[in-house]
Amino acid sequence: ETAVSIARSLGLGKGKKGQEDIEVMSGEQIESMSPTEMSRNAPHVSVFYRTTPKHKLRIIQALQQAGEIVAMTGDGVNDSVSLKRADIGIAMGKSGTDVSKEAADMVLVEDDFSTIVAALE
């Protein structure tokens, strides 16, 4: 699958002892799960793919219900609800819409994801 290939190339899903453990979940799978199933499964997923704004919101809620702290990045009007709901919403400063920037807690001026780590430190 494309999602697994991308996750592998980014180094996601590396478990203890360096063994690969990549779990992916599609928007279609999200649709079929109850909130309880989502909160049980979402923390183990490395990549969510083919998701809608509604799916993103369900992912955030499931992770929070599981006790996780959730950061969300976005740049469009359709991301604004999820940016607001996440524990920290991060909007793109160059490519982001005004609505996404207003909804976010933090705006990346240069749209460079590496600055997220520096900003959080």
C-alpha cells in the first residue's frame, strides 16, 4: 500500500528493538468503527489515509479519549474544526487560509514542519 510505503520511508512505526510495526487505517475503516473501537485502535495507528474532515475530528476525539495529547496540522477551511479541537492546532502560515490560522494555536510562518519541534522546545 502507498500509506505503508510512505510511512516506511519516513521511519514511522519503528517499534522497540527497531522492528517495523506500521499500522494504517483508511477513512472507510474509520466510518465503520464505533467511538469505543476508535479510541482503542487509533493510538496504535501510524498513518491515517483517505480521510475527510469528519474523519480527522473522529481521530482527534478517539486519541484524546484514549488519554493522548493531540497535535493537528492543517491549512484549509475544512481543517479549522479539527485544529480547534486538537490540544494544539498548527496552521501553515504561507499556504494556510485565514480561517485555519484563526482556529490554530500556532502558525508556522515558513510552512516548515521542522520548526514544530523547535517551537515546542
